[in-house]
Amino acid sequence: GAGVSQSPSNKVTEKGKDVELRCDPISGHTALYWYRQSLGQGLEFLIYFQGNSAPDKSGLPSDRFSAERTGGSVSTLTIQRTQQEDSAVYLCASSPQNRYGYTFGSGTRLTVV
Amino acid sequence: DQQVKQNSPSLSVQEGRISILNCDYTNSMFDYFLWYKKYPAEGPTFLISISSIKDKNEDGRFTVFLNKSAKHLSLHIVPSQPGDSAVYFCAASDGTGGFKTIFGAGTRLFVKA
């Protein structure tokens, strides 16, 4: 597609349930990033992929968070046993290799009740 | 430890006047700086950037100034328009970690007609 596509756009889940968030980057973009924005906060880096490998997972908040990328394209961010503090907008971005500046998707708004 | 700081959560400006958004950083290894603009329910979009070898970059109504000695950058919008009302994120990268970008908390700009 022409832009970065994220699904679902909104997700409401019960505390303790697992959720999967999907990101479909721009075709040909080798780098893919996940960020999240909690209410009133800035963008918090979660994880970065170069191709299918994740050289930098330093931003993942806990071991309940994991992400994978297959075929150098689609990425899935999984949150296990969700907690209320996981409520945020999860943003995915992609870029060509070795380039500053990202193209962001519209995000997934996750609400844990 | 906030490496990129935007100390003004919000700014209100009259249409036609200048908007000045400020940003401070602490990491002297940052060599590229970016501004993103975000409307509600959308992902951030790239606005303008500047390399550390420059002190000014201009693109239409938008100019970014960089003061490396003070570790400070600013975004000037002249003249401001109601459509500029959005959240503006300052961001910085040192080119490592796949060009991982660190974002500030954002400044919400209101341009009054």
C-alpha cells in the first residue's frame, strides 16, 4: 500500500487477556519501528526491526511484550496478560534502510478495562 | 532520563503571527533533528529536519534553528494558520540503532482565527 497500515485501529480488551497488534509497512522499507504514546506522554520507543531481525528491543517495557516480523514486511506486536497501564496508542513506523525520518501509521488505540 | 525535552505543553498564537516551538536535548551525540506534526487520530507526519552541521533550515513557512552549544532547537512557523493547530514533536537521532529516533513529549499548538 501507499502508507503504513495498522490494525485494528481501536481495541478494547479485558485485563489479563492477550492482544496482537499488526503493522503493514510501506513496501520496500527495510526498517520498522514500534512506539507507544500513553495519555499525555510523548512517543516511547519500543522496538526496532531491520529486515526480520530486531537488533534493538531495549524499549520493551516487560517480558509480556514481544514482537516479530516475517518476510521483511508485516510485523506483529503481542502483549500478553494485558494490564491497565498498557493502555496507549501503539504506533508503527517504517523507513528505507539507513535513513532518518519515518513514515508513521495511524496507530492502534488500546484500552485495557 | 529525557534526552529530548519540550517544556511547553501548549502554545496559543493568533492567526498570521509567528509560532515558536522550543526543544532542548541532552545527548551531544545527536547529529540529526526532526520535527513531526500530529493531528488527532492520525500518526505523526514528518515536517522538517536539520543536520547538526547546519544551524538553520527553511521550508516555506517553516524554519528550524539549531544552537548546538546550547543544545537547543526551535521551530518557527510564519505566518501561523488555523490549519497548523496540532501537536508538534521534536525528535533527535545519533544515527545508531537503525537510526532510532528519540521523541519529546510534544507541544500542542493552537492557532486562533
